[in-house]
Amino acid sequence: MKTAASRALMLAALLLTIAVAEADTQIQIARRLAPDELRPALAEIRLLLLQKQPQAAKSSAESLRARGITVRELVELHAQALFQMQQTAAARNASQELQNEELTPAGWNDPLAAAVLAWSTDPRDILTEARSLAASGRLPQAEQLLLNSASRLSTQPEYCTTLSRIQTDAISSLHETLRTTPEMTAARLVLAELLLKQNQTSEATKQIRIPAAQLPESDPNLAALHKQLLSRQTTD
């Protein structure tokens, strides 16, 4: 007799199968309607990886690269396919290409790719997605994805370094924004929160003082930052 837990697992597996099948259907429709559109092609490769079909994913990736396409996400997916095929040396060589700052990010802002990511349980897919979001300038979304997936990613050695790097990329970007437009209170509040997350309490305090003089004490964002700051000062 099946237990409730085993039935729940069977249902989850069934739903995953249905979701992947639906994703495959939608991707194929998109490919037929726009055969030269890049992002559905990238979503198809990601889906092949989730289905553990690395040879097909590798072939698709190499076909796109043969056309001269070198976007960052394609390089990442190609490397993932090679890793799944246990072609470690080739995968590392492909990954080294990501150091090339001239690679153009395609951006995972289409619903197909986002949906495929949501069905993945592989922590490496989530880390790759976070790096892709950061590379396309969507730093808050990249950070939030990592924080929301902390329980699944905590065992991954790259998790802390990726999160720290993204938070450092975001801090630098906000500093530059405030240098040219210092009146942006919202940006300063976000900067203060990121500084607190990186334990830069004194610098966060400096950033909080400016909006504190401009906003009412009842402002929820300012109040939350004051609460975090007080908690840090109490525990330090």
C-alpha cells in the first residue's frame, strides 16, 4: 500500500513530466514561428539538458556556434552539455571563454527560458541562471534568485562566491548611479541593504543617514534598515 509521501512524490514526478512536455511543445511552436529567433533556441538547449540529453544539447549548441553566435548563455549551455557528457577538459576550455568580457548576454527575459528554469532542480542550473541575469545587468533579480534558492544551493561551493560577486557588482553599480544622481533615495536604500548583507556596517550607516534626514521615520524601507542596523550593532 502506497504511503501519502510516496503518492506525493509520484504526483510531483508526474507534474514535472507534464510541465516539461508542455515546455517542449511551446518551444517547438516558437521555433516554427520564428526559426531565426535566438532565445527559443537557447531555451530548447536548456530543456535538453534538464532531460539529460547532453549529446543533443551539445549538437544544438555547436550548430548555433557554427553560425557565429557567441552570446554568453550559449557558451554556458555548451559547457554544461560537455560536463554532462563527462568531457571535463573540453567543458573547462568552454567555460574559460566566459572570461571574455566582450561576450554579449542574450538575457533570459523571455517566458520560455524562465519557465524551463523554474522546473529545474539542478543547483548548477540556478547558478548559471543567476550569472546570466547578472551578466545582462539584472543584478537584483540575480541576487533574489540566489537568496530564494539558498536551501538548494548551500552545498554548492560556488554559491557564496557567486552571491558575493553579484552583490559587489550591484554595490559598484549603485555607487556609480548615486555619484551622478545623488538625490535617488530609493537607490541609496538598496545600497545600504546590500552593504549590510556584506557586513559593511559602518558604510551602510553612512548611506542610511542621508535618506533618514529626508524620509519620515514611518517609511517601511527606512524602518526595516534601521532594524537591521540595530540588530548588527547589538550582535557585534
